[in-house]
Amino acid sequence: MDPVIVVGAGPVGLALSLALAAQGVPTVVLDEGPGKDEPRPARTVVLREDTADLVVRLGCSTLHDEGLRWTGWRSVRRKQLVRAVPLGEEEGAVPLPAPVHLPQHALTRGLRAAVAAQSLVRLVPFSRIDTLEQDPDGVTVHTREPRSTWWRGSYLVGCDGARSTVRKLLDIRFPGRTAVERHAVAALRADLPWPGEAVLHRAPPWRTGGAEVTARPLPDGVWRLDWLLPPRGELVTPDALIARIRDTLAGWCGETPAYELLDTGVYTLHHRLARRWRSKRAFLAGDAAHLLGALGTQGLDEGLRDAENLAWKLAQAWHQDASDILLDSYQAERRAAVASRLRAADQSLPILRGGAGLRTLVPGSARGHDTLLADGHLGCGPLGAPPSYTYSPLSPPHAGAHTPVGTPPGAPVTDVRVTAPDGKTVRLRERLGQGHLLVILVAPGTGVWDRRHWLTAGVMPRLVEAVEALPVKAELLVTESYPGATAHTVLLVRPDGHLVAAFSGVRAAELFAAADAARGGPVTTADSDEAHASTGTGRTADVN
């Protein structure tokens, strides 16, 4: 079968190709650039716990080498500390997970290194596409000079950014809002009073502070500083930016300390959402499908979640064929999740930026507004929490054998320690992304039993038999405990870590039905006919 064509070699395209390779699917990555990124210290990314784990699982080492996990979060308003939140692991506490902050060029370089070590991924530089055609068996694209070539693929994913050529060739609209926020940005090396902590300072008391300034730490004493600018304000001159830097450092340190300026920039943030994310055998992901970033929300986080969500579905289609329900579920789940994030940001902006609108309708103190704003930066609440696919087309109908646990169906599972039948004990997230379902038995006490005993004791023999009879491949794991679950609870988890259902005991028929729903049901003749319907030149009419 032909490889999957990935258009675009940014972090999302590279992550998708690696996620497919981990599931035995070959890819060709068409990169319109030279195959390397120019270092820009002021262009950084913040990865939440789930997306950081995904990147590490894909073989990217730069998170450890060039990233920094924040130790805390501080919110300041004028001269008053509003909130101080510890992050990461602490004795006797359960603080919020610590985001990882690193330069985007370092993340891309680490992903490129992982691609170079992966035989199933072919990265082709200087390959800008200008033609896209689809037929019943695959996708054909043409790349222009200097490497004028026709490429053949089983599927295609456009990860080619905000000005996506793939999206334009598919004639998919990209509506939204322009210039939602503007930020002046500087990367500098200095000694600030909060090593390892991120700081959000609203209404700083100095003249050039503006409405808001954020300081986010990087390794080696480097910080990224962001000043919120008026949406349609004047251009930020170099002299004006230097004045902002000096005044901000003096406001925080008492006087302007010695600093080394590494990079500057002005970034304009847009909010847009593609009307469709699938057109037959072609898909959109990352900035090609959505743009967001106001109020601390992270567009790259969502792009990496796109890649993780789509990879296991394309792998199923590539290896065994897949129903249209499974392939359509990518758009149904991911577009709805990003739309919810955009809606939350658009509703929060009038409140948090001091305008009229909802601020006059929604009461709340400055502390409450600060909590809402911090959500986007820390990965909490509607602005930042990992998505839940509660209403997914892959969700099984409710059955009497289903039982509630601490994770609602469709939500990401808790990263508990699990033991495989071979005796290896790992974190649950380490078993994700391999293209098969996970079946997890909650069995207190197994950690102190000899594995030879618990494999043949209690409900295990019946569960092994039930797992072997599932319509798709699944791995059986055991855990000592899971939040909200009682002994002998059985969890069914998707390859991307979202809970399908939990069962009270071994219920073979219900487990089979849930696994069948999670794969989108069997492939039917109607599915095959629909998936293979020709699109001619690949240009399709838009639908609302």
C-alpha cells in the first residue's frame, strides 16, 4: 500500500509522521523549506503534560535537554501578589502538572532527529505542492521546481500552516477573527526574582507596562517576556521595545539589572477554524485547520493532539481498512474540541481585557478573572484543559454493565502505573500510541503477588479470553488502583489515551461491543463505496 503523504515539516507534521511510524505506517513528509529551521529564541512553545509526554514518546530528546518545567506560577495585579501556585511534584501535595517551555526551533530539531532515525519516514525538502488529485485508491500530488515530482499516497494530511496550500486546493473555507491579540516579545538572559516560575503581571504600575506583561522561564537563565499591545496600536519601534524591557526589569528588580537581549518580535494572534477537516482521503491538522493563541491558549498543543488523534485512525485504515465512521470521527472530535476552546476564549476576552460586553453581565472579582486567565497558561478549565470526547461517534451506547470511575467516558485517562503480562511495570501513557486498544484490570494487591499466580487467578483467565476475542487488537494491563474504581473494574482505553468505557467486572459481550464502537464498527460495502468515491481534481464544494 502507498505511504501516507504529510505536507509540512513543522512540529505537527513531524509528530504525525513519527506517530504513524510507531504504528508501522510509512510516510513521505513534503517540506517546502530547506530541512532546517532558523533559531529564534523569542519563538517558544509551552507543552502541557499530555502533549509533552507524546513528544517524548515519539523520540524527541530536546524537551529534556533544552526545555524547562516550571516550578510555579505567580499572578500579580499592580503591586499585589494575587496568586502563587506550585507546579510539579511535591511532598504531601497534589499540585498542578508543570508545563514544559522550550524554543520552537529546539522542538522541531529534536523531532527532525527522531525522523532521521526512523526508517519508515522519508523527509523531502524543497517540495512545495501545487496540484492535489484524489481517486478511489489514493491521493496524487505534484511538487513544483526545483524538485518537480509526482507523489502517490494512500492518504494525505495537510500540516502546512496557516496559509495551507492543501486547504486551498481542497477549497475549504477558513473563517474567523483577525488580530485578536498583539504581543511584543523579547527573549533575554537576566536574573529575575522568581527562578523557574512563570509570572503574569496585570496592570503593572510603570509607564510602559501596558495592560499585561508575562515572564516565562527557559533554561540557562533565559526568559521570554510578552507585553500585550493594543489590537490596532502603533508600530513597536526598537527604541520603544528597549524602553519596555528596561522599565519592566526595573519594576520587578528595583533597578534595571544587567541583561543580554537575544531576540525580539511582534506577534499577531488570529482565531480561525476550517469548515471541514476531512475531504475523502485528505485531512487537515495543526495551523492548517485552526488558529488560536489568545489568553495563553496554545495552538501547538492542539496541533499535537490532532496528530495523536488522527494517527491511530489512519493506521487502522492503512493496515486493515476502516469505516467512514472512524475516519470522520477525527473531524467530529478534534474540530469540536478546538471550537469549544475558541468559544471559551472569545467569551472570556471582553471580561479579561476590560471591555464592555460580557464584563457587564458576568460578575467577578479581579482574583476570579485572574484564575480564568491563568487557566489558559496552566492547562486548566475551558481555556486549557485536555479535551474530552464525550459525544464522539466512537462512544458505545450506555449499557447496564458500565460503571462510573474518576474519569468520564471520552476523557483522558489518569496516568497510573500499570503492569503488563510480561511483568514490566510502566506509566500508562508509555503504552499509548501503538495502534491498539488497552484493557486495564483494577486488581489491588497484584503488586506484591508473584506474576505467575495472578495471571491464573480470579477473573484473569476470563478476561484474557475476552480480550483475545475482541474485533481489534488490544493489550491487557493490570493496575493496583484507579481513581474512583473498585476492585475488578475493567477499563477500555483508546490508543490515544481516552476512556471508552469502564465495566464492573469481566463482561465479555459488553467489552466486545465497546471495542467495536471504538473502531467505528466493521467496514461495510457502503463505507468502502463512500471512501472510494472519486473527487476528480480534488476540489470539493464547501459545506457549513
